[in-house]
Amino acid sequence: MFILNDAFFVKSFEDDFVLKSVIGGKKVSSQSLKEIVETKTILPNTFSFGKTKRLACSILAKNYLKTYRSQGLIFQTPNAPTEIYPFDLAVLAKTNKVIVRYYKIKDSLAEYYGANLVLGHEKFSFKTLEEMLATFSSPKSVWQEVNSLRVAAGYKELLKSKFKLVEYNEAIFDGPIKITPVAIFGYRKEARALAKELGVPYCKTAKEFYAKINE
């Protein structure tokens, strides 16, 4: 059974360590990493792919150790995700313009995330990490099925260059969650400085963190 207290979640941040929301078609600041650590709460911040306002994170697991961005917060929570997908939901958006690099969409989030998901996407939705891993133990195991569904829905098969989008899973929460901050990660000196300021352990990557706790 999925034991929430033993799971390590990741929330990625932009370079300024502030979560963003899209309101009225414009990107606005939502919560800073500092505010999250101090309040031990993360609020839903995105409307995307036809879903209600939500909070999207990832769960660290063997074969799912990449992150959406190169800096962020690793945390634990007693809250259970509403659903878990074995990839970034963008891979099943009703569009042929699936973009990997965030910097290419950061100024047009409303347009990019405004697409709905293709019919049949529910087959990739799971309630627990264990259920997801039992079906899709690695990114390679889900790649072909994702493309098959896209083609069946009338969209192009994803190029191999988009594979990064299935190297991390997406855990979705529909409401605020209480958290215990575990580590701040990132290559840039700002990440290390922020970790020191907030009294949170630092690591370069989520993969490095995972390796240390599983030594």
C-alpha cells in the first residue's frame, strides 16, 4: 500500500523560486519557496488541460528521478494525490505542438495549458504510485502506449526529443497540502543560499537526494 509518509515529492520552481498562476491570461506570482517553507503549505496554482485549479508535483521513484525544472523543493506530505500519471500531462494534450523546454512557453502559459486532453487519457490515471509502477515501471514502458493513443486521437506521434516528458511522473492535488520540507535542490548558487537561509538541507539534484537516502 502507498505509504504517504515514506514518499518524497518534488515541486519544481522557476529561477526566481516563485510559483506562478495564470489569471486573466496573464502570469502572476503565486507562492514563493520561502513562503511555502515558512507556512509548510503549498496551494494549487495552475489551471491546465481542462482540469480544475490544481497543484502538480512529482513523486521520486526508481526510474522516475528527473524533474520538470532544474531547481525546486523536495517534501513529504500526509495528503494523498487525487491522481498520478506516469508522465507530464502535456504529452496527451490535444495539440501537435508539445514543447519540452519551459523557457519556450513561460510567456504563453495560458495558451499552452489551455488545451484539453485527448480522449482516453484516463487509462493512464492511477490512485497510488504502486499501481502506476505495477503498470508502467519505467518511462520506456509507457512511451509506446502514449504515442499509440495520440495517433488514435488524430495527433502526431511524439518525436524522441520529447522523451524527457515521460522521465518524471505527475502527481495532482486538487487542494492545499500540508508539507514537511526535506531538501532544496538546484545547480545554481541561489538554491544553495536559499537552503542555508531557510535551514533546509541542500542537494544539487533530486536524483542525488534519492541516491543518498537509498544508500
